[in-house]
Amino acid sequence: MCPTLPPSQPSPGAFNAGWRRVKSMLRPSRFEGRITYAAEPSDGSAHTRLVLGVIDDPDRSMRLLSVRGGLSAVTIAALADAFAEIPDYAMLHLDLTDVEFANAAVVSRLGALLDALEDRTIRVRIVGLGRLASVRLD
């Protein structure tokens, strides 16, 4: 019978060093990252502000796009612009985890934008739509 060895745990210093290395590899300047803000509606509604975080691969073969805030008939134009910048045959990783959908029409418009990407042979991976099933869209 062999004695059981306790599981080895990395030291906190090793974890921090690894995290700093990953963080430096993913710095925005390396991947042309930027955050853009959509125009706010004229009524000044804070809940409709949309934040798009964009990171492009240097050869522009992949775009990471994080969407946060209110997606409405007004703000979806900024998302359409971000989609239009993607070259044909590229890949899009779309994070919709922190999106507030205004209504069913906006979800339908998003579907049409995604269909247009498919027509341009852009491969799309979407995360964050799991909670959409529990959201009431009038």
C-alpha cells in the first residue's frame, strides 16, 4: 500500500506571476483593443447606454466583441457597425452576458445581423444568451 501524497498547490506568487504573464500577452495594444460607446438617446435614458469592447487579432482573422448595457432600436446601430468591420471569412466571438434587451424586436434585429454575418461566411460563437430564456420580452 502506497502512502497518499497531499495534493500539490501552486504558491500564490506563482499564480500571480502567471496571471501577469497572461495579462501582458493580452494587453489591448497587442491586439488593437478598444472600447467604443454608442450614442445615447436624446431622452438621456441611462439604461440604454451600450458599451462595446473590441479586441481584434493582429491579422484580423478573429474579433472578440463584448457587449454591455442596453440593446435597443437606437443602440443596435453601433453593434451593426462593429459587425460590418469584420472581414469576410473571419471569426467572431460575441459575449452578450451583460446585455439588456429592450424588446423582442431588438432580438429579431440581432438575429438578422447574425444571419448577415453567416451570409458573409463569418463564423460566430455566442456566449451569454442562457438567461435570455428567462427574460420576458414584450
